[in-house]
Amino acid sequence: MRLAVTGSIATDHLATFPGKFSEQLIPGQLERISLSFLVDDLQVRRGGVAANIAIGLGRLGLDPLLVGAAGIDFAEYRQWLDVNGVDTGPVRVSETLHSARFVCTTDADQNQIATFYTGAMAEARHIALEPIARRAGGLELVVVAPNDPEAMLRHTDECRSRGYEFVADPSQQLARLDREQTRRLVDGARFLFTNEYEAGLLQERSGWSEREILARVGTWVTTLGPDGALIAEEGRPEQRVACVPTAAPADPTGVGDAFRSGFLAGVLWRWPHERAARLGCAMATVVLESVGTQEYKLSAADLLFRIEQAYGATAASEIATRLVEADV
């Protein structure tokens, strides 16, 4: 039984603006914005939500299946993913289009303005999960991460019809979805991931209250940036997990994806949700301290030190054995 991560496979163009976006916005003129930011730095990195999540899981020794559509420029990226423990066999490679592009500018307050070019990602709607599950000997969990909206809907519907447990992670695509589509992506999920802003947007788009959403999913995990994460389940008290602090933030891009990698690893290892979230928070901080979503290095010693400092020696000891076994 394997974990499949569906979603975007992209190249990231990451720029840094030394000022603050908020200082460039004029009250009363927001409906006619015309701005250009002179940036100090540009980094071109491998990215895409599914690839980011998968590479974190791969580095934790979990051999995830990457399910998405990439472009004619994918060969070098495939080699990188393969070396980092990701099974790229299910990736559909376009015969004509280039891979998706994420273009993002980050300001001095770690706020971001971004655009996303679909490219080959549009072909993900042609991918069926059943042949992948058959070749893998079954799917324990399917992550439905941001992707071509038609692909996200197809994967979610197929998970429900075939009985595959799935993770709903609509994230950035909530802005593109109507009420019926939003409900289809969430209803019946074993896990739902959002950040704090997306949690409110999800309620607005779905027309469901927080209570109604919790009645339709197993566990709702909301990332809260420097305030850590919130874990909610119907009929149980909420759990808050503090972040792992850092004095050296470099780039927030991919931090949420790293949290998902750590949390989902804990799920596959049958950990309690709080313990899984602690590993997720530690991985998120590692990524926050590096530029690019996949350029970080993982080591068991470093992760355990961060976890002990944030949560105590007992929390670190609960995680240590599995990280050593995974040869992190």
C-alpha cells in the first residue's frame, strides 16, 4: 500500500523585494492597481505543491508516488526527484507543453504576491488513479493538492467511488472554485489542510460553517504561520501545536508543503496527530530557513534538536526511533 501525492509539478521563479507591499498601496485606489516592484534577487528553483510534498516524504524514506503532469522540460527534474526518493513513474509528460511556472515576489515582511502559469499541468485531468493503484498494490492515502481544477475534481471523485482515503488540500485553487466544486473537493476527506486565511475562504466558498465542515471530514488541520498549527475533529477538543521557532527566516515559499510532508509521514507511521504535527512544524522551519522549496537538507540530529528545544525531551524521544529507522 502506497501514498500518492497528486498536484502541481512546476518551476519556481522567486524574487525578493526589499520594501513592504503595504507601503505601496494607496487607500481608495486599490481597484486600479498598477505597480512594478524592483527586486534585489531572483532564484529559479524546482517546485510545485505535489513535488514539494513528495520530496519531503521521500527524504523521510516513504517512497511516495508523484501523480501529476509535467512538460517536455521534465527530464532533469525527474532525475532530481528520483534521487530524492520520489517514485515519478505515474507522472504524465506532455508532448508539446512546458511545465507549469510559479512566479512569486516576497517582501520584507514575508508577504507574497504570485502568479501561476498552468502549462502542462492542464493535462493532469487525463490521469486516472485506478491503474496507478493497481501497479502499486493499492493506495493507502491519496493527497489531492492544488492542481488543474478538473484534475482535482476527478481525483477526489475517483477516491470516493473506489474507496481510497484522501487528503483534501485545495489551498490556492479555492480562488478558482465555485460552491459545488469546493464541496466536492472537501466532502468525505480523511484530512483537510488549509492555512488560516484559506479556512475562512473555504467556509465562504462552500457555504458551510466550521461545524458543518468538521461533520464532513475526519480531521481539519489549519496551519497558523508563526502560531503553529490547529488540529480539529468533530466532537473533540481542538489541539494547538506551537511552531518550531527560528531566528533566521529566509523564504516562506514551500513551508506549508514541508509541514504536510512531516504530518503525513506521522500519519503513515500511525502516530498521534499532535506528534505528527510537531514533525511537520520542525520540517516547516527547516524549509523557512532556506531559499527554494526543495533545497533544504534533512538530518535526524537537527530535527530532533529542534523538536527538543520546542517541545521537550520526551517529544523528541517519541520521534527519534522512527527518524533513525528511516535513515534521515
